[in-house]
Amino acid sequence: MIFFCTMTLVVAQPDHSKIKDLKVAYFTEKLQLTPSETDKFWKIYNQYEAERQSLKKSSKKPEGQKISEMSDAQIDQLINSTLDKKEKEAALQKKYFVEFKKVLPPQKVVKLLYIEEQFRQFLFKKAQQKRK
């Protein structure tokens, strides 16, 4: 039984290297990166992703407690921490979009905003297709 549970967890885990490869191909194609832009872009983007992941980990919302069971003070704290997180995310995005503009033309930088969301939708659709 332990083996079955372990296998279920392993199978349920996404293959991060495959997702990374898909992301590189998807972004490179959609942004139409030139060979000279590619290396510079991915160096910056990987730093951006690392900082974004670090921010996500540092500001996770408390789990297990329903909002209906929280005090007003706890709800205020949740709201403030959520807004602080959004401010930090926006500041991080601004910081890195300045960096992206150093290696990409502005048209490609603005496309990046949309391509990130398109890629999330692409992955979601792929996951749905796998389930069927």
C-alpha cells in the first residue's frame, strides 16, 4: 500500500524538466527570439523566475483555517499580507522588465506579459487532454 501511494505521488508530480523545455521552446517561438537575444533573455528570465518563486514561498497564505472562522484582526492581516505580496510582485516585474528592455525591443517585452499567461493556459489544456 505504501508503494502504491508513493507511486501515485510520483506520477502526479509534473516533470519539471519537460515543462521547462516546453517553456523555452514556446517563449522562444512566440517572442521570435533571435540567436543573439536568446541567451541574454533566458539568463535574465531564469533570474526573474527564481526571485518570483522565492517570493511565492516566503508569502504563502496560512492553510487550514476558513475565512469564516477567522477574527477581524486575522482577516485584516491576511488582506495586508496579500496586498504586500502583490506590491512585491509588481516591483519585481518592473525591475525585470527594465532588464528585459536592455536585451529585447519593447515590442517583445510587452509580448512577454501575454505569452506568460498563454503558456499557463497551454499547460492547463495539455493537462486536461492527458486526463481524457
